[in-house]
Amino acid sequence: MAERLSTVSTSLAVTDDPRIPGILATLARLIAQDAEANVTASGSGDALDQIIAGLNQLADGRTARQAAALATEQRLEELVDVIGAMAALDFTKRATVGEEGMALDALSFGLNTLREELAASMVSKDYVDNILDSMNDALVVLDHGQTILTVNRAVVRLFGYQKEDLIGKPGRVLFEQEEIAATLARTIAQGQSVITQETTCRTSDGQIVPVAVSASAMDDPNRSLQGIVCILQDITERKRAEEAARQSLAQEETIRAQNEMLMELSTPLIPISDTIMVMPLIGSLDSRRAQRVLETLLHGISESRAEVVLLDITGVPIVDTQVANALIHAAQAVKLLGAQVMLTGIRPEVAQTLVGLGADLSGIVTCGSLQSGIAYATSRN
């Protein structure tokens, strides 16, 4: 993905448009996973503005997803801390309950209720297990040797194992990368209170599930490490959304690149001699393509020092006021650079249309065909 964005940045860097630096800066931030700032569109509604809108929407979406993911991770870390404290018979910690009515709020409320009940009286293990089984996220408790002590019902639903198939087994059986359980245990043993990271787990039938793991230490009454409490949140939908966003950006980049290529191919500037150049126009001439024609003409004349440019409209099917104005505007701009525009390919019906429109073609030499235009220009130089 980073390579594609870099390729697009390189392609855009050669385009002379005041919006390009902002687009390049946003692409660089997207590559660096930092999309806080947006690009300001020109308001023209052209292709670049549409690209800018897409980039801004992608940046906003990524920022929102990152913020939501961070908030969820913080809530999960707090819940893990509360659960770990409860497992160690420490009932002083409370979970934050928000006003959004989310599943985490319900879980926090339930844990706080359980904490109060446990603080008032000792309850049975079955009662605690029932509470843990009500959690939507998978919970796995490991001992200090990384052996599974217990799991809740969400583990059974998510991974397809039976509870008795997991209890007493090494924690690595759940993880695609078997060293994850050892890494969590080693980091917890080194004194880090909470670990949150993304990894993948393997279901009983071999399917791979992406998860966010939050692990915390479970201490005994003497504050010695008794085990590790792990909460595994299924992030499959989030990963799909991120992949869809990446594919959408890649598709937009492909479309933009194709449009750029088509625009370049549709406005060729062909040198006939050191002082004469020809631009054959084929197809309809809208405002965006007219601007591209003007830019190509001015750039080509500036680079080649051409004195005459033949605009051949033989292949333009419709010549209306917009086309006529674009041609006149191009001729005036070229004249400011000390060159002259010749208009060739004037068919009878085109001549009639131009007269009917009242187009002011004074100062523009016209010829019926490209061949006669080349002959005229050659005889003059």
C-alpha cells in the first residue's frame, strides 16, 4: 500500500497545479498512518477536487477509527484491571460506565455490580463464572506457566472449542503465533501491568481470527503473580473495514492515474519542424480538456520556442460556443508567448456554426485541412 501511495505521489509531483502539494502532503501522512490534517479543495469540483474529497473522507474515517479503537482499548485495559483485581479479591477498583449505552458500558456496570456484591459477601465460583460467561468478549485466564485455567463462553463461541478441551492446555494452542502466550507472560512478569496488542488466533477448524488482546497480571493476596487475565476482542469487522478503505484508495488512485494518462494521450503536441507544432484534437472538448489543451500548448511552446501551432479540429464532432471560446482563449494565450495559432480542419458545417455563433476569429489563420495548414505554415517559415 505504501509503495502504491509513493508511486502516486511521484506521479502527482510533476503536475503543475496549486492543489498538488496539499494532496502529496496528505498522501505522505496516510503512508505514515497519520491523517489528522485535510487538504483544502479549490471549489471548482474538478477531478482533483473529487480526489481531495476522497482523501479527506479517508483521512477523517481513519482518524475516527483510530480514536474509537484507542477509546475501546483504554476501556478494555480498565476492565482487565478491574477483573484482575476482583480475581485477586481486591474490590477497591471500579469500571467507568459511560452514557452511550454501549456493550462495554453494560459490561462495566455488570462488573461494578459484581464488585459490590463480592465486597459485601463471598460468592461461589459458579456465580463468578456465570458473570464472566455473560461477557461478549472472550476471556482466558492463564497461570504463571501459561497453562489455561479457565475460559468463558465467548471463547467457545468465537473459537469453536469446548471448555474442557482448553482447560489445562498450553495457552499457545489458541494463538496462530505460538510464542504470543510466552511473550505476554514474560512482559507481565517484567512488571508491565497491562499489555494490549493485535494478533491472530486459530479456531478449532483451522480458521484464522484477528483479535485485540489485552492482558494483565492476576496477583494473589500477597501481591505475587498468580496468573494472567487475557481479554480477546474479535476485530474481524474492523480489519475488513480497513482493507475496504485501502482497496477504495487504491481504486481511486488507479482511476486518477488512468484519467491522467487519457488526458495526456488526448492532447498530443507533435513537432513538425523547429518552429512548427501540431495538436490534433479528437473527441468532445469540455472545460477540463480545454484547460489541459491550454496548459499543454503553453508548456510546449515555452519548451520548444515554437513560432506556429496548428490546432486541428477535424476530429471534434461538435463545435459550439464553449469550444469556440476555448479555441479563442488558447490563441490569445499563445499570442502572449510570441507564437501564433492556426486553426485547421474547418469543415463546412463547422464554418457555418462559427459564423452563426458570432465567434471572433480575427487574428487566427484558418485552413480547411491539416495538410493545407502545414503547407501554409511551412511556406511562411
